[in-house]
Amino acid sequence: MRRPTAPTALAPTALALAAAAALAACGDNRPNSPAEMSPAVSSPAPGVPPQAAPQAASDAPDQPDPAASPTAAGEQGGTDAWRQVAKRDDAALLGRLDDAWRMARAEADARGFAAEVEKLGALVDPNAAQAGRLQPAPGPYRCRTIKMGSRDGAGLAYVAYPWFACSVELTTGGDLILSKTAGSQRTRGLLYPDTDRRLVYVGAQAWGDEAHYPRYGQTPERDQLGVLERIGQNRWRLAIPWPKQEAKLELLEIVR
């Protein structure tokens, strides 16, 4: 990912040297493992909540391993084209983003969560993306995960998690890295240019107390492909259709 010179494109730069942002907090639950924190099935009140208190150091997960830092070849070989990085099957699922929105929302509504979903406002409006200022400025953010629809039809149709820590890093080489730096489902990946209303995210998850994030393509069940859209003044969402675990649609709300 390269720093954009205009809202619709990112200028190519030299190959990147970057290190993953290493922060600690609690996070989402590892699939098929005991919860670190019970999810709030009912949606939080609308609006951005106050900054969450920092987690005690004794509760913090292991830090990402510096050995996992990108090499001189860049995070993904220095390319600005996400299609050169994404696997064909993942790209096909991203092409079915509209289906994921429709089916996930319908399932959540049908199983009694219509009111909770409606309170989320623009976050769950598939047409809420705004043009311009697509690239979040580097720095710390707060984020929360919303999962809608059950991937296998047997799980929860709607889960809303509390707010935790995220970060955006712009490397010296121009790679833009989004990280969810919390607990047992931490996510990290690059943001690539796509259209005037969205960036494409290519990343992967670390689970539990793992000391580093896997690279995209290294462990297929951890891979993530989604779109980052600006939906407010200082508000973005990452939408991942057909994630590898649990849901039909996973949303990460990101606020400053």
C-alpha cells in the first residue's frame, strides 16, 4: 500500500521496511475456544464511546515478534495492486460482498436482532461509504467487531463486541498497515487502493497468545480480504465478507 496523492489513487514508492505495531489489550474470542470476555449480544448505544481504560500489563497478550517484521522486499513485494497479492478464491468471495451484506442482515433480522442492528446506523448501511479521505491517518484508534449471520447457519446470527485498540501505521516505504492489536483474534494487513470510495485490505489473524501475526497466504484459515470505507468524519469500517470463521459478514468499526 502506498500513500495516496489523491483520494482515488496511491502513488508507488520504494519497497517498504516496516515493523508491526505491538500493542496489548483484550479482544475478540478465539474461534472454538473459551471466551476472554462475554460478547455483548445487544448493540451498544449509538455514537462513539469514551476511550476505554488501558488494560493492566498482567492481562496483556504476548507482543508481536520483531522477527515478523517486513523485509526490504516490502510487506507484499512492494506492489500497489491487491489483485496481484490476493488468492483467486478470496478475491471471488470479495466479489460477493453484496450477497454477504444481504444474507447476513436478513439472517440477523429474522432471528430477532433487527432492533440491535438498526441502532448501528451507517455502520450497517452497505451504501454508507463516502468519497475522499479514504486513508486513515497514522496513529492509534479504537475499534469494535460486529459479526452478522452465521457461516454454517448454526451459530449466532449477531454478535457485538466492546471497543478495543487498533492502529494505523504508514511505513517509511509507504505501506499503510492496519492492525487490530487486541487479544485472541488480532488482525494485521495492508491497505491497497481500489476505487474512490474504498481501499482493499489484505491481511491475516493471529490467535490466542501467538507471538506474531501470520502473513497473508501463510496460513489459509487465518487469511482475510475485505474493504475499508470511510463512513463518517473520523469513522471507518472494514467489511470482510464470508470470513473463514463464524460469520457471513464481519465488520470492524474504526474511530479516532
